[in-house]
Amino acid sequence: MLIFKYLSPEGITHVFRRRGEVSLRFALPRDYNDPYELFLQTDKPLRSKKHRAFYKYFLGKIKQFPVTCFSKRPDSVAMWAHYGRDAAGVCLAFDEDDLADKFPSAFVGDVKYLEGPAQIPAWKVVYAYTTEKNRHSEWLLNDAYGLAYFAKRSEWQYESERRLIVDPKALKHSNGILLAKLPRRVLRYIIVGPQAQDSIRQLCRRRASEYRVPLLELRIGKTRYKPFFSTASGDVMTWNVKGFRKSSEVCISCGEPARVNAGALCRWCAIEPSEVAEAATRSLMTIALDLGVTSLVEVGFTGAKQKGWRVRRARRS
Ligand SMILES: [Zn+2]
């Protein structure tokens, strides 16, 4: 399974700093951008003070483990904006199994998006307290870990996140930064954002050829609402949940994946200049717009109310 890491221009410079390796940064939950990381509650109030003490004791035992986050999709416009620095960054595709194999022990799972906080069933707390059994305590602690590390509020849903949690001993610690030095084989694709600067493009091109992985570029089309991808050799790819797929039909004019006519043009690029000229003669307004006489065209926004002091003054007079 492919998992995707969106990176800012600085982020990708760090990941590709050393030739021959992929340097992946981990962070502890307390350093993540969600201030409610590891937030837990019981589903019902714990009435007994002893039960509350037991629950509190357990919460105190939840350790901070190094986490690195991925997305399950490479075509999220919000992720490119948020983590890919407005599409000036890069998205790396990893093979999840190959990546996990590089650690002595790794936990990988989907983040669940919840309307409220992650909740541990109160009865499990009472049960583990009452039975005094080792395995019931273990059960409770594992539930707490699973919920704390793999649940977030629904506002984060656009991330389609998958997390990798590893033992801190498997990482290099330098100046408070946790790094995994990984071999190039864990990498499957390098995807450059359309706004990336030349230095970032060059770095990615170099690493793609050294690491023998395909280099893709994210493309934003005009007629297709979903982003797509192109390769240096001119292939166009789209993403579906299973993987990248090469488009069989691509418009030779706009380069977008689309149904094309016998001349290899999409239905928008197939419009003739004479048809554009005819469109401009359809009403007085289109003629005015075509001549650039904007004073004859009153602009309004359906659904939006016009406000401002000039409007107020015009209404009064
Ligand atoms: Zn076209």
C-alpha cells in the first residue's frame, strides 16, 4: 500500500539532504499541530474516586512515542495547500510494508475521525480495577494507546491520515529532532508541486534518477475538478484509491486527461475560433463585454448582499 508524505520546500530539503538515503522526521505527540493530541475521556463519568484515581494513573502511563504522519492520497488539494506549502512543496510516496520493515517494531494504522473526544468505556476502567487482573489492565492500557494515538476530531478528516509509530531507540536524536535514516528503496514516487521553485525541482529530479523512482508533477486542470499527475516523458496519470493509473486519453492541447475526439482534442479545446466569435454576438451584454465596454455591464453576486458606504449613500439619495 502506498502512503504519502506532504512536505514543504524546507522539509524536502531535509529529507533528501544526503545522497543515498531518505531522512524521515518523527515527532512526539506533544509537538504536533493538534493541541488535543492524546486527549482521552471515559464515555460515562466515573463515580467512585478510586476508579477515577485508577483511570488517572493509567493516563499517566501513556508514553510519548515518536510518530510520523502520512496521508492515504496524493491528490488532496487541502493537503497540498497546508503541508505542501501552497503546492510549492513535494509529496513522497512510500511503500508502507517496506517502510515498516526498516524498524524492529512499528505500529501503523488509520486515524479515526470523531465528532467528540476519544472515549474509553467507563466499564472497562471499573472492570480492570475490580478484577485486579493483569490482562485486564493491559487491555485497558492498549485501548487507551489505540484511541489516544489513532483518533482525532473530525475537522482533520481531509488529512486521510495514516500514522507510523516506532520505538524511540530506532531513531537518531539530534538537537531534539528525531530522525530515521532510511534506504532509498522505501520510496516509490516523488511528486513535485506545480509551484515548486527550480532548486526544489532540480533536487527532486536528481534524487529520482539516483533512487530510480518515477518523478511526477501535480497538475491542476481547468476542466477536471480533481488534480492529476504528469511525468517528464509526457504520460498523464490519475489517482484512484488503488493507485496511479495512466490515462489512455489525453488532450493534445490542454494536456488534461479527458475524452478526446479524432483530432485528440477534448470537448473544450475542440471549440473553433468561429464558434467563440459567434458566442460574443448573442446579446447586447456579450457584445459590450467583447468590446470591453464594462460600464454597460452591472456586476452582481447572486447570494451576496451589496454593502459599503457608497451603496448606502446611493440608497439614501
Ligand atoms: Zn483540452
